[in-house]
Amino acid sequence: MVGFDTQLTAVVGDKTAKALANTLDLRTVGDLMRHYPRRYVQRGELTELSSLREDELVTVVAMVKSVSKRSMKNRRGSILEAVVTDGTGELRLTFFNQAWRERDLRPERIGLFAGKVGTFRQQRQLAHPDYEMFPEDVTDFREAAEKYADEVIPVYPASVKLPSWLVAKSVEVTLQQLGDPLDPLPDEVLRKHRFPGLGEALQAVHKPQSIDGARRAQRRLRFEEAFVLQTELARRRLSTAAMPATPRRAAAGGLVDALDDRLPFELTEGQREVGDRLAAELDTPHPMHRLLQGEVGAGKTVVALRAMLAVVDAGGQAALLAPTEVLAQQHHRSLTAMLGELAQAGMLGGAEQGTRVALLTGSMSTAQRKVALSEIVSGDAGIVVGTHALLEENVQFFDLGLVVVDEQHRFGVEQRAALAAKSRDGTRPHVLVMTATPIPRTVAMTVFGDLEISTLSDVPRGRADVATHVVPVDEKPHFLDRAWLRVREEVEAGHRVYVVCPRIGDDGGADEEEPPPADDDKRRPVAVLELAEYLRTGPLQGVGLEVLHGRLPAETKDAVMAAFAAGTTPVVVATTVIEVGIDVPTAAMMVVMDADRFGVSQLHQLRGRIGRGSIPGVCLLVTEAPPGTPARERLDAVARTRDGFELSQVDLEHRREGDVLGASQSGHRSSLKLLRVIRDVEIIEQAREDASAVVEADPDLARHPALLGAVEAVLAEQEADYLDKA
């Protein structure tokens, strides 16, 4: 008997094991057992040769009708051709320089044949198909068809070099040798849901007696995936609740009240409600672990700033961790502007009860860095904004009480632990995670399941509407000319206009990672520098125009944005550097070039830069993506709605689920095999409830060793990255 850890070489032989490893990355018995069929068919469904379509990858049951061999005309070698039939039609099989296959492909023999359907001289054919012949004693096609008609055939994710039936044969051999596997699901959970054990479920999913039986086994295995993930998240929630933290209570008449007094707008009901909840959790002896999400323009930054000021009021410090220097600089400028004299403690004109906002990034000069480090270690800087530079050993805080993490998914376990370790007295800082993109409920439960979640759903009063239109330049080239005329009209009306491109130009690439081509599009994307030059000498000649991208010096970016806000240069041609942190109320128009190069959520964020005042906005999504393509469907969805939660669902449906769960961040495949966070809402909710009960009764999983092993396997595979969101 073999177990899940057994190498496949010991079960299926070196040659097959090598093919499974190289083609499908399956190396152990456990890997193969978790390589589930992607669909099931009845044997009879495979015998209709008359219904085959060109370019289909097919598997058929047929009888060899005739075999012939001939020499090639223009080069050395021979062609072996076999014609097979199933009674409804005929199919030609073609092999080049493989005359030895005549031994298998004899007339009257019946077999399974798999390959890609092509056409040659108006006849359907399979070139170099894989095949498996039935035993010699199966001589009557109709008898064979009836014999196999009721059998359920699992169809596996496969490849041309390793067809589905060869995977199935490996699975069958392995199942025959597999001992009773340890089941991660506790007995009480199996009884509650009347689930079969793991061994029985694997038999039913790989060798089903019926389609319904396979579906029941799949549900059990989907639940198991959700349960293992939710178990680890429940353990983290319990562990966090037991950690010590220093309570941080805002002082009456302190910085929070002073900020509220100087804000040029009233906080929304949602902002006050979430703010009160954060204040209450900061004032507890255990660390707050909360996710703050909300619509574009819902005011997450103000809510986070009030929480940071509450900690500063209580004598502590707050750190805002951003994934890029561009974003860190934007946050620093935004917070400093919002605080005004409250951010100028000790300076001429600074408020008496004020503090300072320090910035620490990797590109700062030695002198700038020295000043920042001094303000951080002395506590003079109550708020510290930075990138990964904050994690370095020589960065010491006076009293770190709150960590605010923006774009959370970009930070790994070690980085978060390094920052948390900078608090004093062995306590943990409170943690607030901000995400700029609304998250579907099932994703939040799966990805951020160890965090409590607060949502800002109401947008501040006075925000204008934004109309969004797709501009299909391939179908209607004159639409782009009209777009540039509209830009002129907006400028003449005293408004500001963003033009967004995927690339900087002059081989400068993109600010971060250049967006991938849409579908099969291999065109070079529009670049900021090239488009700016074209607009200056063409459609927008005489209009004040500047470029903005992440590789410009900070002072240059500041000058460009200042001129843009003032109206001196009313048009900015930029990369996604403007995606967050920029607030210009007079910005009323945005033109996104090669919009299909951007994701749904990113387009939603970009669009959020306009309509921030009382001026109605217009957003034009310029694309060459044809109608009906996935890229065009994404753009149509963005044009159809401004509801970020609806768009987040669209985004999830168009992206690989592994990306959503963080596999792309850690460099591993997603561990999810059957579970789908959109489809399986009910399963995820039930698994969360059951896992919480198990962990509460047995926090260390001492009574559930198989479950503990499954949790550790997932963490090892994913490097704990997408689970450890705190």
C-alpha cells in the first residue's frame, strides 16, 4: 500500500512518472489523487464521428476499417493512413514515418483514438493521434459500444503529449495500491454533513459509478478545501485575540478633533460609524486586525488618518506601509496637505498640539534619510509613511502603536512580521489593512478571513456623476479625433483632463509592471512620451500639456501636479501613477489609451480620479479590442456601472482564481482544485462556521493530526502569503 507522500516513480514507473511530472507537475501520489477530472462523459457520447468539428480535441471509440501505406512525394519517408468508423461516419488517422503502427491498427480492431480534428482533401482526420486498442477478443463494434456505453469516463486536464486516458490509467493503477488516506475532515464534520470518507470520495471522483456519484464526491472535496483554509484563518483569529497590545485612546480635544474641525467637508455617516469602531478596537489590550474597504472616493484615507491620529494622541506612533515609492510619496503629500499646520510640530506656524509626518523610501539621499530616522526614533514624527525601507533593521520606532498597510497583498509574511516586531514591550501593534478595490464577500472570507471587515459604501455628498464610454478605434476611427476635440472643449471650460497610457516610452517600460496584451494582441502599447509629443504638435497644439510618470523626480511630479491643479497645464499625459492619492476637484475628463491593457479594478480606480468635485465627468476607454472578446466585455462592464462591488465580481470572473488568492504573488500555483470562490458561497460559509467550532475546541489541532497536516501542506505550498493578511 502507498500513501500520499509516495513518489509516483514507485507506483507507475519511471517513464510515466517523468511524463506526469514534466507535463502536469504531478510528482507524488497525493498530487495525482488531487488532479481531479475536469468533466465526465458517458462512453456512448464519444462514438459520434459524424458530429466532429474542426480544431476540436476529441476522444472517439471506433473500429479500424482499412489501413494503407505510401511513400512521401517530396522527401524521404512514408505515410501510414488508417480509416476508422463508428457506424455514423468515418475518420482518417495519419502517421508520418511510423509504419510500425500497422501492428496495432489492423482492420476490424476497435480502440480509443484521441487528437485534434483537422481536414485534408475535404475529409476529417487526426494527425499523429494517441490511441488505446481494446483487447483482441473485442471483435464486434456494436457489442463493444454496448459494453462500454454506460461507463462514466473521467476527462482529466491533460496535454497533447499526455492525453486524458493515460492520466486515467495512472490514476487507476495508483488507486489499486492506495491505502486508506488520513482524512482532514474531523469525524463530527463528516457525520454532520453525511460526507463520505476521503478514500471513498477519491474512488467516486476518479472511478465514478454514476455522474451523480461523482458530483457528490466533488462537493465533499470542495468542502474539504474550504475547511482547511478556514481552519488556518480561524487559528489566526484566535491567536491574534490572545496577543497583548497597548490600548490607544484619542485625547479629548486632541488631534482627531482638531482634524475634524479643519476638514473642508463633513464626514459621512459611514465614515463616522467605521471611525467609532476603529477607535473602540484601538482602546483594547489586544491588537486590532481589521480590513477597511470601500468604493472609490468613499474616504478611506480620512478614516485611516483619524485612527493614526488617535494613536498619536495616546503617545504612540503610526506607520503607513505602501508598496511603491510613488504611492508612498503620494500618501505623504496627501496626509501632509490634509493636516496642514497639524503636521508642522515645532515649526513656525505649526499647531501647538501637532505632530510630524515623516517619509522614508529607498531613493532618499543620506541627509534626508538621517533626518527621517531621527524623527522616527525620537517620536517627533507621530506618523511615518514609507515603503519596504521601513522594515530595515536600523529603522527604530519610539513607540509603534498602529500599522496601516495599503495594497496589502504585496507584502509577504516576513515583511509584516519585521514591522510588527518593531513595537516595544513585547506587545503587538494594532493593524489596519486598506484595500482600494471592493472585494466580493466570498473572496473576503477566503483571502482576508483572519481580519474583521469594515466597508465604506456611501460616497461623500457633492460628488458628480461620471459617464463612461468605450471608444472602439478599429470600428470607428473618427471617434478618437472627436475625443481630442472634447478634450479641447473641457480645457476651454476651465476643467482638467487626464490622458492615461500603459507605458512610459523611450524603452522606459511602465511604472511598475507593464500591463499584459489583451487576449492575443501583440501590439506595442501606447506610450506617454510618444503620445504627448503627438498631441502637442497635433490635436492639442497650443494647449498646456505635461507628462507624469513614476520615474520622474519627486519634485518634478509635485510641480506637474501643482500646475495641473492650478490650470497652468490643464492636460496631463500619465501612467497609472495617478491611480490613487491624487485629488483635483476640477478634473472632469479622462482618456484611457489601450484601455484593454488594464484590469477592471484598475480602470475603476483610474476613473475615480475624476468627478471628485461638483463637475460632471466623462471617461473614454479607447480600445482596438473587437466586440465579443473577453477584453471588450471587461470594458463594457466598466462602462455599464460605477458600482465597485459589482465590478469586483466581474474582475474575479475574468481573472485566474489563483491570482486572486495570491498564487501569483508567491510564485506557486493556487492550492484550490475544485473550490471556486464565486460559485461556492454556501460551502465557504458553512466551512467557516464548522472550522471555527473545531478550532475553538482544539486550538492546536492536537486531536486532529490529519487536519493539521493538511493545513501545514497548504501553508508550505503558498508560503503562507495569501493567508497571512495581517
